[in-house]
Amino acid sequence: MVRLADLHEAGRSSAQELACPSFDDHPFTAAVKPEARKLALVSSAGLIARGDAPFARGDSGYRRIDGTTPARDILISHLSVNFDRSAAIDNIETILPRQLSQQLVKEGSLGSVADTHYSFMGATEPEKMVSACNTLANELKNNGVNTVVLLPV
């Protein structure tokens, strides 16, 4: 993620003027012991599986990334002058750490990893994403996921 100080003046001004939305509810859930955690990854990198529709600007939906999708078939459709994609192009694990998650299971630091991970398009107004986020939250709950790692870019 780019530092505010490293942005050009127009980008810095735009970011500083963004309103931070406020939501009425403040959900809370009790911590789960590591061995009982089922983890899903949620990225804002605009990731898609090869063949999926790319994200368009302002797209408030999300895409599913099957855990068995080969790394070479996970593509980045998020384009921004503020997003250096080079490391992710070399190794998708840098922004979607599926192998690391599986390693944590093998080490006993994590119970299991979900079969599916998810990606949104970054730089989308949060208020426009509420419906998709609620839908995803229900999908995660229905799949027994109780731990999510949010991966901003």
C-alpha cells in the first residue's frame, strides 16, 4: 500500500479529502482458539480467476477464488498508478498467501483453510459495498469460516 507522503499532490489531496463512512452497528465476536479457526482470505486487489469477468471501476461486488486455482490462473484486474503490481505478478502469494495459510495448518497454528477465498476491487466507496459485504459475510458463516484475513492493497 502506498504511503500518503509518496503520492503525487493530486493523489494525496484526493485521499485526504475522502470521507470516512460511519456505520450504525458494531458487531463483535469472541476470539476463537487457533486450532478451531477456519480461515478465508479477502483481498482488495481486484483478483479474478482466469475466465472470470474483470472488475470495472466502481464495481462493488466480489469474486471467488477457489483454493485449488493454480497461481498462474489468478489475475489482477485492479489498475491504479498507486498500486505496484510487480511483486504480485512474480508471486501471487505476496498478496494472497494461500500457501502460507496451509503451512499454518500443518504447523498446528490454524485449524483449517476455507476452500474459497475472495476479492473485491479496491478504491470503491465503502457505502456501495455494504450489500455485497453482507452477502459475503453470510456465505462465509454458511461455510463455517470464523476467521478472515483482510488483505488491502
